[in-house]
Amino acid sequence: MAEVNIYRAFKLGKEVFQSLLVNDNTFKMDWWLEKSGGVPRHIHYYLDKHFEVPQGPVSFLVDGKKLLKNTGETLIVPKGIKHGIKNESSNKINVRVIYAPEVDVIKMFKIIACLNEKNPGSSSNMIKYFYLYPRLGLKSFSEMPSKSVMSFMHGVLNFIGFFAGWKKLISDIRPRIN
């Protein structure tokens, strides 16, 4: 079975991800966001995030406060803090993200890289990841701020995954992420 290359840049919707450094303690990546690209408010329970802005500006919503970070600025979001990111400019922006400790981030990127091989650039790859990670025994990468919303989302994903035949992805992906 082919080794998963997490260093190859891949696209999801309006975003491109490029892994830069991977070790037992840290996962570092570049993240490019097109105009209006971003992620809604979410929480990481197992890792801290350090953002560097090589090309901004970037809009952050951190613990209910809107922050604008320009080129050359940084931001640290400790685990357990609600945050979201959005490109509100008219240009493509670049954010360098460092996750520490690493806590299954490598496996998340391997899963998405595997899914991206069959369906390049599809936003549905991230949806499939949220279906797959608990079935592969991984810690949650991120969650929505509301536990009830997360429970509902997982229920919907179970339903969709069952009828879409996503269960077969588990046996295809498991040997490639370990």
C-alpha cells in the first residue's frame, strides 16, 4: 500500500494546506485562504494553536472578541478557547499554524490526503473526516462550541455515512495512517 504524502499541498474548498514540519510534539503547516475562506468558531480540547501571518490581514474571533492580525503578527490560542478564522480581505492570505502538542493532527492530515486522492479538492473530504475519526480511534481535532450541536452533527454523519457506504473507507484508510 502506498505511503501517504502529507507534505503535498491539497485543497479543500477555498483553502489550501501545506504541511511544513511534523514530529512527535509539533505539526506546522501553511494555510492559504481565498476571499471569504475560513472556519467557523470551534474548540480544540487537546492542543494549542500558534498562528503566524506571513500574508494578511486575517480576522480572528477569539473567545467572543474580533481580532485583526496583519502581516508579520502572531496569535496564540490555548486549548479550550473558542475561535474562528476568516479572510475578509479581497486577496488570498497565508496563515502559518503550529499545533502543539501534535495529538493525532498527523493522522487527520493523512486521512484527508487519502480522501483527496480519490476526490481532489472536495469540501466533502472534511465531512468524511468527521465521520471517520471516531471510528479510527482518534482524538477529536476540533469541535463545535455546543456539545448538542456536535452530537447532532455526529448523528447526521452516521446517517449519511451509513447510506453513502463510508464504512468501507475505514478499512481502506486505517493501514495507511498508522
